[in-house]
Amino acid sequence: MKLNRVFFYVLVVSLAVLLTSCGTPPATNWPGLASDGTHAFLADGQYVYNVLLSDGTEVTTQTADGTVPARFPLKAEGSKSFFAPPALTTDGQLLIGSAAANDHTFYSIDPLTGMVKWTYLGVKNPWLAGALVLNDIVYAPAGDGNLYAFGLNGQKRWEYKASQHSLWSHPVTDGKQIFVATMDHEVVSINADGKKVWSVKLDNGITGTPALAGDSLFVGTLSGNFYALDTATGKQKWLKALEGGVWGAPASDGQNVYVGTVLGKVGKFYALNASTGQIVWSKDDEGSIAAGPLLTKDQVIYVTEAGKIQSMDKNGTAKWQSIIENANLYTAPLLAGDLILIAPMNAKFLLTAYDLNGAQKWTFAAK
């Protein structure tokens, strides 16, 4: 199933608007990806797909109509649209909100059958970001700017008004605090009871999920400023101005922090010293880098709008690369066991897997 999308045009126009006015962001439309180590869960358009990591085939289930793919929904419904990374719980639920214009439901799904377990209907805006599951509590960032806390049975515990705009980024946690980045230029720390611990105002809107390493929280803004914040207080440790805007999530191994930028139709990838913010190395690329990178033991992998998958060692030397023909890549690569999962847009397939040496193992195209 090939989807005709114009994300990059929307991305650039939106970036220009947000840098000047920080207006209401448009709906996101790149695929969301998650894995439990055996299955890949791909949120792409009308469906959330369940794909076996072993061979890239779609999981099936038995219904009254016979054997059908165990995707959600089991039958196409034009009222649903999914792009956020699905969240997985320890008791076997898959959680995701609909980004459709006329369906703003947050769903709990049985991923093996595609059946709904519970829903939350209290939001009137699209769900753009993935949820966080911590200690049997679901923290779900919503299109109405609230962070919602649910029990695993769907009972709402509390809600916190984090933003006047839609929340775009996944919450992160150090096990005690929940950190939320907003389009209101703020990073907010919230405790498990839904009370604010601290908040800090940055220079521009934030779409990428912050990265945690030790007592530092790393976050970039649409204007390209990149910050290290103290997790306990929100106090700025350092600030580095980068070329281009930061759209994706950074990643850190504790020594360095890695992040890509969007600069027109090109991008730049950076490795910064996590303690000082000084540039360790950088690489120019012919495609914008709107997704966050993937860190493995000995490599850092990023993707570009031009369809390139680039692996570097942590000293900045290229290891391998691959090009997906005619594709655009805006979803961060995901490590699932010993596979690297890539969810392209406008390709002949919806999902592909590579081994750690860059050899393509399989592709998945929906039937």
C-alpha cells in the first residue's frame, strides 16, 4: 500500500510558521513504530499492524469471517488514523490514540487479536504522541495539551495541563519524574501524582522527545538551540546553537549526545560532548534529518528525508549506508533484538528490517 503524502512540504512550512508565531501545529503523519522483541507494531494511516520480527509476515487471527490479519481495526474504517508510536504494557495491551479529524479515541488493543480492551473518549483533538508506561500507570500526551494518567484498566487517575497546543513528544522518565516537552517552549517535570515539580522556558517550540542520561535532560528546539538541563531542578547546564531546527529526539550514551537537524532540504548530524555541549564531530547530509537517531553498542544510525540510512561509529567514521528508493524517512530507526527496523514513507513497502551490518533481512507490504 503506497501512501501519497507531502510531509516535507508541510514540515518546512510548519517550521517557518512555528519559528515566527508558534501557532497550532498541523497533524503529524509519519509512521509510529514499537516492538516487544518478537513483534513489530507499526502505526501507519488507517491501521496498526502486527508484524513478526522473524520473517516480516503479518500476524493473523481467527474471526467469524475466517483467518484475517491481526491488525487494528480488523476492517478498514475511514474514521481512524494512526501515526503515534504504540505503547506496550506488561499485561499485553497495545495503547494508541487516533489522529483522525473525526475520531479522537485513545485505544487499548489486544495486539494478537486486534480487539479493543478499553477506550478513553474525553479528548477533542488528535493524538499525535506516544504514551509512556511506568509502574502500571499510562502517561498519555494528548492533542488538547493535557498529560493524562490512566491505570491499566483505563481508569483515569488525573490530568495535567502541560500546554495550550497539542503535545507532539513522548514523555520520558527517570523513574520518579515525568518530563514533558511542549510547543509552548517549555519543558515540564511532573511527579507521579500529577503535580508540577518544575518548568523551564526555552527559546522555541519542541517536537522531539527529550533524552535522559544520568542527571541531564537533553532537548532541542525548532530554532536549533540545544540544551542540557538538570533533571532535579530544570536549571540549564549548557546551551549549544546548532545549524537548522531540531525536530527529532536526541539520543545519548552518557559520553556524547547525538542529534540531527533540518536546514531547508538538507540536514546536519551532530555528536556533542554530553558534559560540555562542545561539538565532537558533525556530518553534513543531502537530506533533512527530522527523526531521532538510534544508538547501539558500537554505532549511531540516523535516517534522512532523502531515504538514506546512515550508520556511523561513535568517532564519526561511516560504517555502512543504505538507500530506500523513492522513500522519505521521518520515523526514528528502532532496535528490536538484533534487527534495525525502518518505517519508510512512499516506498513499495511499509516496514523493513536490517541486521547490524546493514544487510536487509525482509520487507513488509500490507495486502
